[in-house]
Amino acid sequence: MEMSNVDAILEGRGQEPFDVIEALQDLQASCGYLPEEALRRLSEQFGVPLIEVFRLANFYKAFTLTPRGRHLLTVCSGTACHVRGEPRILDELVGQLGVQPGETTTDGEFTVETVNCLGACALGPVVVLDGTYHDHMTPARLRTLLDTVRQQDREEVRASA
């Protein structure tokens, strides 16, 4: 990330604690994750110890310090989803993509995450793909979902070529 972009995002911010979180959100929205250089610049600009900035970035699940894939897959591992088959869904996802939760595929296409609850317990097991909830997930439906996403990506590449 260009430091000039970081400076533009941080420019004109207040110095209140909530301003730090807002700046973190904007930085992540800009580059998809929170690069260390950007956190250092934020620390300097706000006069907040770097360790405090890292604490905030690590505390909130919405922030990530490593680049995510083009597509984010979030699997609910809450009790309701778990008893309705979440372990099979996660096993299928790991098998299809070759990554564990918290990892990104080598091609940078998919990041897999788990969360304790998505608040959609009656619909479980639930998988969220790029912000869209997919309920009553099964291994077969997951394979179809991944195939559809891959096909759409191939079509986008062809259309832009």
C-alpha cells in the first residue's frame, strides 16, 4: 500500500479513541487488510503506542493483518450449526480448497474463516460467501457453490481479456 494513500485516509481525523477504530476500518476497506506500515503510520499520527494499535487490530474479528483472498468464506461453528452438520461442511471446504480455517488458498482466490455464531441458528449450517448467507448447507450444495463461484470468476477473466 502506498503511504500517500494511508496519509489521505488518516488526514483530518480526530484524536479520540473511536477515531482509531474508524481509521482501521477505512484502512482495511482500502487494501483488504491492515499492513504493518499503515499501522505504524496510524500510531505516529494519532500518538497512540503501536502495541495499542496492534491490540485493537487483533481484538476485533473484522480486522485482519494478512491479505485475504478474493472471496471470503465464513463457516458458522456455533452449537446449532455444529449439531446440524458444520463439521462435514468444514471438512468439505478444507478438502476442496486445501486450506485450514484462517488460511488463504495459494492462488489468492479464497480465504476460509470460522466464527462462533452468525446469529442464523434456525438456518444452520450456515456459510457466508462474500457477505451473502447460504443456509441449510450440505457438502453437495457447498461443492455447487464453489463451482459456481469459480465459473463466474473464469467468465469475468474472459470478459476482461
